[in-house]
Amino acid sequence: MYLSAQERHDLGRSRRSTVSRSALADFVVDEHRPDPVASLQSQDSSRISELLPIRYGRMLASPFAFFRGAALIMASDLAGHEHTGLDVQLCGDAHLSNFGLFASAERNLVFDVNDFDETLPGPWEWDVKRLVASLAVAARANGFGPSEREQVVRACARSYRERMQTFAGMRELDVWYAHTTIDDALSAGVDPQYAQAIRRTASKAHTRDNLEALSKLTKSVDGQRRLASDPPLLVPIDELVGEAEARRHEQQMGALVDQYRESLDASRHSLITRFRYAGMARKVVGVGSVGTRAWVVLLLGRDDDDPLLMQVKEAQRSVLEQYLTASEYQNAAKRVVMGQRLMQASTDILLGWLHCVGPDGHEGDYYVRQLRDWKGSAVVESISPQLLGDYGRSCGEVLARAHARTGDRIAIAAYLGNRDVADTAFVRFAEAYADQNERDYRALRDAAADHRVAVESTA
């Protein structure tokens, strides 16, 4: 149903009677709240059992690492509170390490959300709450005091609100075309220290491409390029399943590429056929994703100096689906890809999906993307209060842009208003949830100490 700009504004204002802006601060621990360790273990059955100790080992590295892997726990907590009902395409896991730099199709370096494993339509504030909570958790890990933490979180919340106000006044196409390139960010009058940090990260990102990945992940064997072995983090399929099974899978690769190609824009079809299969390995990635199946596929173009390394990663049901609604897409990988295409201003030209039986015999949904294409991110564990505040502000701005593309930006802006009522509420929520995250982290630590959870440390 078409609504005028005024009607959309009135709709947003009316939602304050459902959830007041100050109520965004609320975090009440339900007496029936699921045990956090049990919640994490509920995901174990769908994962590779031998890799689960690595997952828990990585989560125990710090409260922030735990937070990164605990999207399911927070989804359950958010579902226990009233929400505004103003839906957008959610990232679903919008913590600050899921933002970063990567190359656009036009070969510009852009800053945007870059992880969509949990994406699903839902209330806009769920993403914002996960983002501000991640800032509070990271700020505590870095030893920031209460006032410094407040400034960091407030800067993020304010930037989201103010950027949404800007988008509310823009034309539809202008919102869709909006994006954040690094050149634009540096010319926008940012703090000189932040600008210097951006330049350092950007310079490093430019080196993180296929050639750099090739040098790290492959070796030359009898004059041919092969994926290296570094178990359990990187295991070529012939080591994983034997040479006979690896050869059988290689013979099926043509059909799998054809299926994947159909998920791409037609203009990319001929491009992917110019590469040939040269190897595959299972790779351990991330923190919360550890245990799900992720593969690195080596493709070669005109010769061995023309590599294309692709990541083929398993997509499972979003952790949000049991609390919101089931995805409209039967294929979970298609859900991830379509969400990414909606939210990102510029998306990997080779992003696609397929459903297949992997080399290990597991049948699942997999999304496919380039492994590295000028990727870069902030090292939040060693960042100063000023820089973390600046970084959080940038994250808030691009999250607002993603939400403005997929939801009713005028209604959300009207709900938030021009005053800092919502900003203050998000600061309070972030601190309260950081307290809960520390309790949950200790629960996992105790479970590991009692040998209820197996733990393995890896580099």
C-alpha cells in the first residue's frame, strides 16, 4: 500500500506508543532465559564435531570474541522485548567486526557491512542494539572507563539517527546510489588521527587480493599450483577424503559450476567459464562460524599467474528465524546472497549460491564469493577511545544506509526524532548487555574448566 511521506512520518511517530524511545534501553533478564552454554551447544549437531573445540577456544579468547560467536544468544534476548515493528533487511549479526573495507565492482575501496550469514527481515533496532553492544564490550576489553565507553556508544547511536534523518529527506534513487568510498571519507573532514588509521588500513587492504592469498594458501608441486596443507585450519580434499573421492568430486565440478553460474547475473556467466578448477580445501573461518563447512576453491584463468580463490561457505538457518519468521527462500545460501545484495551498496560481482553434496558427503546450501578482494578491517583490540568512537560512528552511518535502502527510512527517522533520547537509551542498553555478555562468557569459561565443553587453541 502506498503511503505519502507525511503518512510514513506519522506511522513512525505512532510507534513511540508501542515502544517509547527511552524503552530502547530496557534489558530485563527473563527468569526462564536459556542457559547460554546450552544455547551454543544446540548448534553443535549441525557442525563438524572435530572443529567444535576450535570454535569454543576462539570464543574464550576474550568477552568480545565470545560476543562475536553468540549471535544466537542475543537473538533470544532481543526476542524477549517489544520491538517497534518497523522492519528492514537485518544484517542479523551487526557487531563492529562485521564491517570493513573491500573492493567495489568499479575498483574503488568502500566501507560497508560485510557479513550476512544471519540476514533476515526484522525490526531495525535489533541490528543497532547488536552494534552498540559490541562497542561497549570492545571498549571494556580495551580498558576504557565508563565515560569513554559512553562517548563511544553515543557517537555510534547518534550517527545512525542523524544519517537516517538525512536519508529520510533524500529521493529514492539517491538513497540507493549512496555509498561510502574511502576517498570520500577522507575528504569529509574526519579527525586527522582517524584519517591516518583509515589510510593504514586501506593500504593493507589493497594488498589482500587473490595474488596475496595465492602466496599464503598455495604451494608449487611439480610445477603446478596446489592448495597447501595446514590441518586442521586448511586441509586439501585429497587429505580429507582420499584421492579417489577427491577425483570423483573433481569430475562433478562442472555440474556444480553450472549450478552456481545460474545464480549470477547473466553478464557474469561467460566470465566464470574462463576459469578452470585446480583444487579445493576445507578451511576454518571466523569465530561463530567455526564448525560450519567452508571450502576454498582454487581456479586458474589464462595461466597459473591468473588465480581466482573462491570461498564456498555453508549457510544454515538464520538464528533470527525462530524468533521472527522463516525466510522466504528455501535455500539458506540464497537468503544470504539476496540479503547482501539488498544491504550492500556494492557487492562482489561473483557472489552466488548453490545446493550440493560436498566432498565430505554433507548435503547443504552454500554461498560463493571471492575469498579476498582488497579486504580490510579495524583491529578493535588495540584501538584508542577516540578511534573506536570514530569507527563506531562510521559503522552507524553505513548501517543506517543499509536500513534506509530496505525499510521505511522516513518512519524510522520520525520515530528516532531530532533529540538524543534514543541515543541515551542505546547507551544504557549497551552497558546492560555488556554486563550480561560478561556473565555468559564466564559461564562458558566455567564449562570449559569443568570439561563440559572441549577447547582447542589455534593461531
